[in-house]
Amino acid sequence: MKLYQNRYLHVLGIGLLAGLFVVTTASAGKIVVNPGDSIQAAVDAAAPGTTIIVKPGTYTETHGGLVAVRIKQDGIKLIAKSNFKKDKRVILTPGPGNIHGILVEPDPLAPDIQGFIIKGFTVQGFPNNGIKLEHVDGFKIIKNESIDNLENGIQPELSANGLVKRNLSYGSDDSALWVEGGENVRVLKNIVHSSVTGLEVTISKDIIIKKNEAYNNVVGMGLYHPNAASKPPLPVMEHLDVQKNYVHDNNKVNTAPPGSMAAGLPTGGGILILGIDKNTIKNNQIENNDFYGIALVDWCLAQGGTPNDCSVIPPIADPSPDNNRIEKNTLVNNGTNPDPSHPLAPFAADLVNVTLGSSGNCYKKNTFATYASLTGGGPHQCP
């Protein structure tokens, strides 16, 4: 969700002093970076398709740019030779002027980047984003750590045909892991915790979210309306397939910047379906979330009385969630301790439906104890 006005600033003109850094070239198509070397210098020296191997150590870039490591070429493979079990990591920390960690993005008006892999990095302590991709077609983000990057941890944006797998991300005041404007992306077996939203998806289609764990967030998983995004909505936004995730104990105090959309999220949320359509929530284990387990909520109802009230900022897409299927989820001990000052606190439950004018939402074979609806009655059964 939106936090900072300069969030998507294009970063240009990263300069390096000639001769300041040493890069060892191991063989054609491969560059090896040793402790004391510059990762950015290796990237600048790399032809498209190069594999850049980074050996364990702590790396801090000194070029003074807003981004520590900026990649613009096709097909770069950025591989950290970390051994997490033996605590031998490749750690990237902020240098002078760095507010973003690793950014993969073409120059303005250039074609999308074709192919990118990042594996094994620990990116830690940046004021804004940890690992961010924008306009990348064909990518893999595998076995990385994002720690205390204060805006977003891992964020593939406006990118397609990707895999985000086995990453650990925590300590962000917006989202630990955020897929925005994505298409055909698999988000598998990640752990997200201690952030405002653990795993967020906006303005995306055909996203598989499977076997992830989300805990100690304000909201474990947030599937949010386009008004919560920073980009215009896609022509089609649907088919988020959320299966076999473990979403539990998301009762963290909200630390988002005051006045931001994220700051308005009440703590205690499992999976929040906020004004979006045609998605499947199936076979998830959801427990011990103080406000709700799975909530279907109308965007305008959620924003009522806030700076984003629909009378002030009209919704750019239908605000009601429609045609969502909630099936075979197990919900235990959710909705037992909501913030009593929140206007929707009376609807706290395992399953929550707070919508106006929605249609086609249905439930099938869920295990739960409590259900709350704005219109009363029990959950509508799927045909």
C-alpha cells in the first residue's frame, strides 16, 4: 500500500570512481566478487547474460547513489554463495546515500528486462526497499533474506512470468513481500513476519500463493483493491490462487507512517480480501489472529472516515469483492480480541463478510467456529 510519494523514483546516474574497485573475472560469462570488491562495479562490467558470483562477506557500496546495486541488463544472474546454516552470508548494507538495496529496472522508455535471477542475498537496513524488480519478464527471486528494509522487503512490480520462492522477509513498515502489477507469478514457501502486511498482492492476475507462512504482522496476507496500489489498475485483475498457507498470530502493533493507507489497517488480520474479484482461498490453516481469519471487505466501507474515504478519493475500480471462492480452510481461534475502538470490531470472527452490493462470493467445507456478516445470515454456500 502507498507510503511514500517518492516510492517509485527512477534512479539514474550511479557513478563509480575508476580504478577504485577490484573485480576478478573467473571465466567468460562469469564474474566473481570477493569481500572488499564492489557488487555494482561487477554489474557495470557485466554483459547481458553474465553470472555474477558474490562470495560471503558484508558489502557496502560507496558510490553515493540512491540505489546500492542497480541492474539494467538482460539475463543477469546474481548469485550469493551464502551458507545460511553455517552463518556464512552475503550481506548488503547501506552505504552513503543509499536508500534502496537492489533494484532491477530498465532505463526509462527502454524495453522490459528479459530474464533475471537473484539467489542467496541478505539485504539489510535500507530506509526504503530491499530487493525490487520493475518491468522484468522472466525472473527468479530465491532463498534471499530481507531484514529491516523499512518500506518494502521484496517487491516484484509490473513484472511477469516469475518465481518468488523460499525467501525470508521481515521488519518492513509496509509489506514484507509485495507483488504489484504482476502476471503469472508463483509465490511459494516464503516466510514473512514482523511487518505491517506480510504478503501483499495488488493489481495482479494469475498469481499462485502457496505454502507460505505469515505471522506477527498486522495483516498476514493482504489482497488489496487498486486504490491501495501505486500504479493504475491492469485491464484484468483476478485469479489469485491462495492455497496451503499457514497464517497465524498476526497481532503486531501497526508501525506504518501516520496518514498512510497502511496505517489504517487494524491489527489482528489473517487473510484480507479487500474489494477484489474472482479469487480462490483454499486449504489454508489460519489461527490465532485477533480480529479475523478470512475477511471479505468492501473497499469503501474499510476507508470510511479516513483520508481515503471514497467520497474524497473515488475508487478507480469496483470497490466490492465479487465471485471469490473460500473453500476447505481451517480456521481456529480468530476474532477473539479485536481493537474495540475499530468500527468493524463487532464483526470480528473466523470468517467475516462486510460488503455492500457484492455478488457471487461463496464458501464450501470450511472448518470454523464463528461467522459475521453485515447483512446477517450464514455464509453463502458454493454451488
